[in-house]
Amino acid sequence: MKVRDIMTTDPFRVTGDTRLREAARLMVRHRVSGLPVVDEAGKLVGIVSEGDFIRREAGRDRPQGVSLLDAVFGEGELQPAGAETVAEVMTRSVVTITPEATIGEAARVMGRRNVKRLPVVDLEGELVGIVSRADVVGAFTKPDDVIEDEVREDVIRRLLFLDPDLVQVSVVDGVVTLEGELENRTEAHLLEELARRIAGVVRVESRLRYKIDDRKLERGYPLP
């Protein structure tokens, strides 16, 4: 499964000249903690988040019990000091991902960079969606029967061009068990690896056999 399969398309966005009050209103109204910032062509140029507001407000007193965003656009006087537009506070160095990346890749990037969401951009840098931690977690709650169908149809039939009847596939609580005999070791290895990459798979237990160890043939080793 790819990022394009789980991302939110046409996400809420702002431009650099959007007023901070308006950005704050959007974030609160739609219950998001960050908004991608795009230019006139729709290309991603940054992201504005609660953290950006917080950094601008560091060191300033805030009434107890009043949230930062409420204070930004509320009746009080609290506003990011000296800043009026998104461009003045946004983060310009943004971690992004492409729609063709796997969900596993998105999860690794989020974990490694400690971010809650990733703007999804195409090869031209245009914003096409956004993927969040919740989207990734949701993909890993996929039912066993859906995982089994993906192994049979997407991996065995469409990617490896094999007869699905050659392999017995069973899935219990996200654990995929593969049994059967394939023509060579490479096919067995590819099936195991591709099955592991399916979103929702906890692990793969392989009982696959193969007729020919083609890896030994490539190395010039004699067959037993």
C-alpha cells in the first residue's frame, strides 16, 4: 500500500501572506496542529504549526488556562510578537514524502524526524495531500481477509505473475503464513519480502519450498 492510498487529498492550506489570526482560526476550527503553506502555483514552501506560534511567544506571559491558539485570535492582546503573516513564522525546511512511497517509509520518516504529519508532494513540488500518524496507524488495523487478498492478488498474481494456487496463504492477527512449492529460491524470497511490506502485516512465517536454488547457480556452485 502506498501513501497515495491513505493520504488526505486537498488538505487545508494557507499562503505566506495569510494573516496569523486566520491561520490560527483554521487550525482550531478543523482541529489540526499544522497547515502546509503553498505559493501561487500550489507548490509547497513551508508549514506553519503550533510549534511556530509557541516559539514566537516564548518568554511571554500567558493567562493560565488559555490555549495558545485561542489567545492568538481571541479577545486578549496575545499575538506573536512583531509577526502578522504566516510567512514570518512558518518553518521553511519541511520534511515531505511522495505519493508513491510506501506506508512503511512514511512511518520510518515520521519516527526518525519526530513529526506528526508529512506533506505529500509530486515530482514538481506541488502539494497533493497530507499523511498523518493517524492515517498510518489506521492502515495497520487492516482486516486479515483484506491482507490475504492483497498477498494473493497484488503480490502473487500481479507482481510475481505466479499462479495463486501454488501457494497456500493464511492470515491470523496480521501474521501471514505461506506454504507451497515454487520454481526457484528467488521467487520464494521475493514473495516473503513483498508480503512483509504490506501494510498491516505483523510478520511473515514462510514454509515455502523451491525446486531450484538459482542463487547457487548464479555463483557457479554445483547443485547437490
